[in-house]
Amino acid sequence: MQDSPVTDKCALGTSGVNKVGKLILIVDDEDINLEMIGCTLESEGYKVIKATNSKDAVEMAEENKFSLYLILMDLVMPKNDGFMAIRTIKSRRTLRLIPIMALTASSDRESVLKAFNVGADDYLTKPFNPDELKLRVKALCRITDFVRRWQAIAK
């Protein structure tokens, strides 16, 4: 589990002004993927936290449930895979409305269908186009904004 402040390698982009405070959890067992995805999102002004396994991902989601906007989940990891983490997160009442994007090298139809069946809200394969990732993240964060507004009104 590690926080990732914006660094020189990930200079904050000018488009990030409207997204400050939107927290995204990135889960991947490969450091290079965490760095690349993190830099891509931090350059847009998102805050990023990172986990290298599904156990830490579930713990971090629970710890940050009130501020977390989105989870990007690799599916192929040692021990418990991303499918198990998605299933666990979506089974918890306090976490099930947080969108999860499967971001993985697995492009076979079986993996795509399984990810959606266990609760993924979106699916993107690696290598990914950074612009597509940014747009998908923006769309999923809009959903989180809508859900939070709806929950505030319902109270």
C-alpha cells in the first residue's frame, strides 16, 4: 500500500484543475504499470493510491470508501486475482457503488465476460491508449458524482 504524490516524472497537467480531490485506487502487481497509470491520471489532477495485490486493494477500498471515486483493477495477479477482489468489493454494502474498471492484458472473451459477471463496470485492455483511459475514468467519475448527489438527496 502506497500513496503516490505528483512527482517530477508526473508533472501536473493544466486540465487537472476540475478533478482535484477525486481519489482513484490503482491495483496492479507490476510497478511499471502502477507508475504509468498513476502518471497518466495524476497529470489530469486525480489523486492516486496504489495497491500491488487484491488483499491490500480490498483493505484500501474499505479505508477510503467515503473519498474513493474509482478502482482500476488488474485481473491477473498472484494469490488472489482481480476477479476475487472485484467480487469481494462489490459484495460489501459500503463499497458496491464504487465503479471498478478492469484494466488488464487479458483480452479473451472469457475474461471480459467473467469480469463483468463478478461486478466490473468497465473493461480496458493493456496496452491502453492514454486518452481513452482518461475519458473512461472521467465518465466513471461522473457516475460516482451522480450517485453521491443522489445519496445526499435521499438522506
